[in-house]
Amino acid sequence: MTDQQMIDLEIKISHQEMAIEVLQQTSYEQQKTIDKLTETCEKLVRQFASASNERLDIGPANEKPPHY
């Protein structure tokens, strides 16, 4: 293997390592977003269940439309 071929391989490996690092960072950020969204959804489910259990008026769903 020539020196130029070794250099080319090292360059390719370097680019691949950088791409892997970017993908790992992207994956990490996406997981943080997923965790936040999951937490928000769980809170909303608990609030909805609590409101349903207490039979609270939770919004315009219980109001008649203005044309009645």
C-alpha cells in the first residue's frame, strides 16, 4: 500500500468519525426532546384524568353554541 493510499484511508476514517459524532449528538438531542414530550404528555393525561374524575367544567365542550 502506498503512502497516498494510507493518507486517503486516514482521511476517509477521519470524515467517518466526524459524521458518527454528529449523528450521536443529533440522537442525544432527539432523545432529550422525546423525554420532554413524554413528560408533557404524561402531565396532560394526569390533568385530564383528574378533571374527568372531579367532573370539572374544562372548557367550551360543555357550552352550547351561540346560535342556540
